[in-house]
Amino acid sequence: MMIRHHDTAHSRDRRWHRPLIGLSPWKASANALASLAWIYDWGNRAAWAAAAVTALLFFYAVGYAIPNARFTAAQQERDVIEHESRAFCEKHGMAFGSREHTLCAVGLTDIRANERQRTLADSGIF
């Protein structure tokens, strides 16, 4: 005799996914543990997938984003300093591109370098 899905020998009601009335407590516990194991397996897979994505994002940040951000910040600082120097020298009557304007910009660069050196010396870094 062959047992089919519609026979009463099956331990679960397939429509509602709940134990049938005649199921022993031990079999019900085993079925509950099997369901929990399935959830655990999928949770474990999701955790490993999240770890892999996190590792890829970390390597992207270390290899590309952080050095690129430093380069961009340094370029922006140079642009701001150039704009400040130009505005300062033009404010004092030196036309952009003239010899006086160039000497003024070089002088401002020296002043900034000396100030940076004094700040580092006062903080005890160098």
C-alpha cells in the first residue's frame, strides 16, 4: 500500500502547516526544531552575505575613496589659498598678473608657512 499526501498517515496538515491532532509531543517538538533550524540556516547565510558586502565596501573605502577624498581636500585648500591671496593682493592695488601681485602672493605663502611652523612648534609636534 502506498501512502499519499492526502492520507492521514502524514503528521502535518499541509494547508495550515500545523500538527494534526494525533501527533505526539515528541514529534511536535522535533518539527518545531526543524523549523528553527531552517530559520537559523537562512540567518547564517544572510549574515555571511552581509559580512562579504561589508568587506567589499571596506576595501573600496581604503583603496579608492579615502585617498581620493584626501586629494580632493588638498586641491580645495590650494584653491582657497589662491583665491585669498589674489583677493588680498588686488585689495591693496596690485593687478592680477603683474610682478607686484606675484611678489605679494609669494610673500603671503611665506607668511602662511611661517605661521604653520610656529603653530606646530607651539603644539610640540615638531
